[in-house]
Amino acid sequence: MTASVTPFEPRDLFHEQRVESIDLRSGAASAICAVKTALASEDGYQSQLWELPLDAAAALSASGGFADAAGTAALHPGAATAPRQLTFTAGHQTRPRCAPNDGRIAFLSDRHGGTPQVYLLDGHGAEARQLTRFEAAVVDLVWRPGGRQLALICAMNVDPDQQVEGAAAVDPTRAAAPSSAPEVVWRLPYKMDGSGYILDERLHIVLLDVACGATTLLTRGDYDVGHVCWSADGERLAFTRSREVEQQSHCKDVWVLDIGPHDRPFPPMRRLTTTVATASWPAWSPDGATIAFMGAEDGGDPIMHLWQVEVGSGVVRGVGDPRADDAAELVSGPLYWDADSRRLRAIQAWRGLQRIVCIDVGSGEVTPLFTPETGHVTLMAAQDLIVYVEEGIDHPIEVHSCDLDGRHCRPLTDFNAWWRQRLPMQVEYRTFQLPDGEGGHEPVDGWLMTPAGAPRCRPLLVDVHGGPASYVMLQFATTLYWHVLVSQGWAVLALNAVGSASYGRRFSERLRRRWGQLDLPQHRAAIAALRKEGLADARVAIAGSSYGGYFSAYATGNCDEFRAAVVSAPVGNLETHYGTSDSGYYADPFSMEGRPETSRDLMVALSPMAHIGKSRTPTLFLQGKDDERCPKCQSEEMFVKLRRAGTTAAMVLYPGGDHHTLGKGRPSHRLDGHSRIVQWLQQWIKVASRPEE
């Protein structure tokens, strides 16, 4: 008998099990992942570690799935090699790191109610042992070859009143200042979305001896360490660190610590790169000659390409031509070398998808290994095989494995079996011929989601992605309202319009200085195409977050196409965004090709604030109150202007919420936000916005 299905609803966010980090054990016998669950009772989250035997595909097939009807990731009792939960303690158990030569697992946990610290599982089922007791939080960890030590990145507390001198005296045992302490601001950047004020701490490297607990501080100074990786011989540590010159302090370069066989504080370091402004994720080649990394030449450019630097000479080269229109765009994450130091594996952003590729570092040739049809690969780890995490519009997030050449893909988990009890949707990834803004037309891809069944006219939500140099994110956590609306009979259209990443540099950069002007005609033409096909009528709404919030507000002020709008975490006023956003002072000049003093007229003309007073579209604003990427003043200005113009508008502020409230905020805030979006659209889609309707 076929199990009954029910519509998606906002409370399904409490069912989702999100895989957030993954690593492979030595010899690739199993993978270790961290799985996060939203808890309604605590209005928070819990993360636990799971072990995934790499022959689990056979068990999955035999058992019919690992999850029970409630979606709690229960295991089939007859599956001897099914996933095994390793931790059960309340709190967050994250970033599992497998020792290079045995079954030990180091990870981060806040189980004792404080800042995240390092714990160790011996691999035999014993209780985890706490290794660090710093006042400072540990934010990442990497095993040293040999398995005797860990390199830790610690957020060390400093006294901002001492400025540079305070950063020079970092100490992981220093207690943090009270939350009510004055926040002294003396340089940029001084805040970051999700963290708030940041000048009272610096990120530095600590070397931890796992057996005895001895620690050695390896870096100090007025900068932050980003990512770290060891050379194969374990005597050198590559890392990224921010620049100390204030005008470039948002930029990062690749450095090397020459540690040698004897651990000593503050070993000599060398700077290897200067021309790539956003260096990240260094990966040392097995032969020790090269460090690969990803980044962009301009500090405001969000699109990352692959680079390499020769360790001996310091010569930096792009892998392929990073300036070429067809250069591979990479997704932030670790890079994995082949044993011959000639190729590496990474996740590539490609035509709106995220796929696993092999890149030849000599020629730049890209070989696709696994490309999902309707989803994104979000995480991967590689040794003798590849383990990866993938999710899509019509299927939930799960862990899979494949061979190094991409063959024999197989599922390893079924954490989200509850998904099969929800109404299915029909997903079409289609190409529209839309105006290119230069007198012609160009192909533009988009996702069209409708209820399963015969096509017909339905209420249509046009959903706009952030960025704008991004693409449609296929994450259930942030797009839950899509599924709810489709379950209620709506269609959803999400375009990768001009300006989107993953389609080549020219397609992305054509939108610079032309926000809204090029992509609004494309969205309207796509709506017209759906109307011509009989799939849409006058019942059209618009929604989006970040740049999508910007675009939704800009669109309603420049056309009367939409009966309802939801504007989340928007850019509303480019002039004020430049000075109030954590990244506006370097990201906006890149997008506008100039600062406010040279591009003021353009920034005013492109700001939704200049147009939204003409809007008659009922608009709901959703805003994290502590959003530092697009601060709440961006929503407040537009809300006030709409209300004073007599247009229906409402605004909801989420205390403590940052730029990603809908996807990662408090579960109660996420539930409220997704519910309000659905309610607002259902209410106003019925009301004609034009007399002729």
C-alpha cells in the first residue's frame, strides 16, 4: 500500500536533518559527518556526529531506508553497516576531523555551555575527552601529519583600547570583556554579519599536543587567520591571513609558517601572495612544491577562481585564465589533490548547478565528475573515493559517495525520509530567450516549480536570488516557503538572470552599474512567456532576500506587474548601505565601479528608495534586527516611505537575527518568517493591482 502524502508546511523545518560538515577516516573505511536539527522545545539547534560506513549503500538498498516514519534518522535493525550515531550530548558537535593514521576523531563542541572547545573520540565508542579549556573559542582544527598534534584556529580575546598593541599580546586564556563593555572602533572592518563587533578578538593559530595538552601559540598580531593546511612532511603550515593595512584589511593572502621538527612559539613566516585579494582554502600539493588556493583579484569580487603559488619562488599563476569568460568558478570549500600533484578535485559552480570536477593545474582543463540534475553538491571530502553532500529542489539533503572518476554514485544516508511523505512537485530547469539590454536576446536559465499534474494557470511567485553575482540556491532551509506555496497550488519561477554567477564573467559583470535596469526586463519577459504558454495570468507576486530584496523593491517601484511583494534583508539605499554594511565599503564600489563621491548620481538612481514611493504593491518587509550585511535601516527607510505614500506595507523585525534569519536564524523566527510569507502572498494575490484586472 502506498503511504499517504501531505502538503509541505512551515513546521517541516523541524523535520529537516542538515548535514553541515564531513570528513573521511584514514583508509576511507567510513565517513564522519555532523548533522544539525532544529529543536522547537529549545528554540535552537543541536548537532550530532554520525559515522557512515562506506558500504552502507548495500544496507540502504536492503533495508529500504535508514529513517523511520517520524523522520528521526532511526536505523533499520537489520542493517549491520548502517550509519551509527557517535554523540548524544546536548549542544553542537561540529567540524569532525579524522586522525591521519588511526580511528580517532577530533571535533568541536560547546557541550559544557561555554565556547566551542576541542574534544577527542578514540574511535571505539568511549566517551569523548575534552582537550582544550580556553577562554577563547576554537573555530577550526586540522590534524598535523603523523597524528600527534592539531593546528587550531582560535578566536582570542583582546583589549580594543590597546589597538595594535592589544593584538600583539593575544592569549587564548584571556577572558572576554563583558557584553556591555564599550565597543571601541578605530579601523575597518569593525563588524561582521553574524558576529557583530569584532575588534575585541583576533583569529590566530595554536598548536595542540593531543597526548599531553601542551599548546604553542604560532601567530600573533593585528590580523585574522582564515584557513590552514599542512605540508605532507608536517614541517610547514600554509594559511591565509588578513592584511594589516587598513585600506586592504578585508583582503587575505597566503602565508607559510616554517615550523620545522621542533615546535617553538612564533616560528618564521613568509608571505607568498600579494595580487589575489581574497585568497582562501590553501591546499598543499603532495610533492610540497605548490599551494593551490581560490580567490579573486579584486576585494569586492565575490566570484572565486583557482590559483597556484610556487612555494620556493613565490610565483603566482591562475589555473587557466581567471579573467577568461569560461574560467571555472569555484564554490568555497577544501581542495583535494591527486597523489601525483597534477590534478585536484573541487566543487564548481556551473550554469546554476554545483558539481564535482577534476581540474588539471597545468592546463586548467576541467573534467566533470558528477553533475546533479536538479541540485547542488554542497560539501565533499576525497581520499581513495569521494564522499559528498547534495540537495535539490525536489529531494532533500543527503550524503553520497562515488569513485574518484565520478562513477558508481550511491547514497549513504536517508536522514530525511519524511520528505517522501510530502506532496511531490514538478521541477523544470528551462531556458528562456530574454532581452539582453543591447537590442538582442540571450538564453537565460530558470527553475519552474509547479504542483505535479496537468499544467494550467496558477498564481505565480517570481523569486529572486541574492548576490547579484550568485545563482538560485537550492536549499530547503531557505526556500521552505516555495514548497509550501507549491503544495497550495502555486507555481514558482526562479531565474538566473543577467548578473548571475556560474555563467561566465561577462554574463555576471554586465550587471555592474546596471542593477535592476537589465534584469527587470528579463523577469518581465519570462512572465510574459509563461502567460503565452497559459501557465500564468495576472496573479503574480515577487519575493527575494538580500539582492533579491533589493530587486523586489526596485521592481515594484518601476512597474505594476506584481500584486504582492516580500522584501527580505534588502539593499534599499546604496548611499547608506556603503557606510552601514559590514562589506558595503568594498563590495558596493565593485558593483557600482566607483565610490559614492564619484558615483553618487548612479547610486541614487539605482536605489529602490528613489522609486518605491511610486509603488502601489502591498509589501511585507522581513528583517533581522542585527543584520550587519544589509542593516535594518535599509528596510526601515523603504517601509516608512511606502506607508507615507499610502501603500499597504508591514515590517517584521527579528531580534538577534542576522542576514540569514530565514535560513539559519532561531527556529521560531524562521517558522514565523516562512509562515508570514505564505500568508501575505495568499492574502494579496487575490486583490487586483490594476483596474483592468
